[in-house]
Amino acid sequence: MDEVYTKLRSLQEILAEKFEIEREIEDIPKILATRTELLNRMKKSYLEKTREYETKGRYIEELRNKAIEAERVREGFEQQMDMIQTQREYEALDKEIKDSGEKEQDLRRDLQREEQLHQEMKVNLEKDETMISKQEEEVQKEQSRIKEAISERSKDLKALEKKEKSITPGLDEEILFKFERIIKSKEGTGIVPIEHGVCSGCHMILSVQFVNDVRRGDGIMFCPYCSRILFNEIEETEEHGEEEEESGDEEEGEGEADSDSEGEGDSDDGGDDEEEDGD
Ligand SMILES: [Zn+2]
């Protein structure tokens, strides 16, 4: 039984790390998603601004034509001056010339102002273009970084899986299955000692009979409250920190099929509280 606990605890470290890496691999592309979203927003706003710029361009063209037309009208009036015969005619024409001249000037002023705005818009668009291409570059870099990071983490994962395979032979499959699920849902801890009759995982008080059952070591016992596997506190007190796998004085035969088959098989005690840790 002790050997099973030892194995499970080594396995727990490996599994916890493995699940952590799996989560990391899942999270890595999220940074890219944010960047891509930013890039898309920039592109969208750039498109909108481009459209505004084009609209402004058409408006300027209109203004320019109107100014040219106003100029033509004024010049027409001015030419009529030569044919003036009366004072009245002169005054009327003079007024027309002034009015059309003012109109022309107004239009030219508008035109100038709009052209200036148009130029500013152009400068802004060029700035945006630079920013967008920079951002695109970033996204590309990020993509290759992600590729690299994922392949790096995948290597770590493979190494852990190899270690895992060196431990699991001889362990009951159903227990392994439950154990993995507990570790996944309980942030990396799937096996904990009983401390003074209390589960050190969830701090619930266990019944005396339960504690005795664990002490007898007939089979793997799961905490009825948190589903973690429980072992007796006295077995190991200084196990934290240095649990070298190959220090092997008390844990031999990691890989080989081992001989403790008496304790396994009938160890389903924790089966009914399984739904508690599903996610
Ligand atoms: Zn518990």
C-alpha cells in the first residue's frame, strides 16, 4: 500500500505539471487574439477614415468648380462694363460684380480651408498606415513566437508523459482515472495525508471508522467530502520538498510490474461522491 501511495504522489507532481502546461498551451494563443483584434480595429478605422478622406476630396472638387464658375460669372459682368450707358445700369452691374466677387472669394476661402483639412487627413492616414504595418509585423512575430512556445511546451509535455508512463504500470486504471480528474479539478492535489483525523485537503473531520479503514490499508480510500485520496499521516512526515524519484531506498521497482496485488481491485469506496468534482 505504501508503495502505491508513493507512486501516486510522484505521479501527482507529474500530472499537476502536465495539466499546468496543457493549460498554458491553451492560453498562449490568447495574446495573439488580442493583438489581432487590435489590428482589425485599426484597419477598420483606417478604412472609415479613407472613405471620409475621399468624400472630402469630392467635396473639394465641387467647391473648386463652383469657385471657377463664380469667377467666370464675375468676369462676364466685368466685360459688360464696356457696354454700360446709364448711371443706373452702371450701379446695377457694379453691384453684380461686387456680389459675384464676394461669392467667389467665399468659395475660395472655403476651398483653402477644406484643402488644408484634406492635407491633415492625408498625414493622419499615412501615420495610420505606418502603425498598421508595425502592428502587422508584431502579429507575425507573435505568431512565430507562439509556434515556438507551443513546440517548446509540447516537448516538456512529452517528457512528462514519459515519466508518467514509467510510474503508472501496476496502478489500478480506475483509480488512475479518478486521480487524474481530482488533480485537474483540485488544483494539482489529489492525494493528501490525514492529519489528526482531518482530511488535510478539505479540512473536514473524518469518521473514526474511516480513519481506521485508511490505517488498515485494505485499499485506496477517497475523502468522502473532496474526493482526494487519503493516506495516513504517520507514514511520511518529511516528504515535502525532496522527493527524488531515483533516491529510491524505499521506493524500488518503479517501472517493473510489481507484486502488491492484494490491495487493489476492491477499492471503490469513493465512487459515490464522484460527481462533486466534475467540471
Ligand atoms: Zn477531503
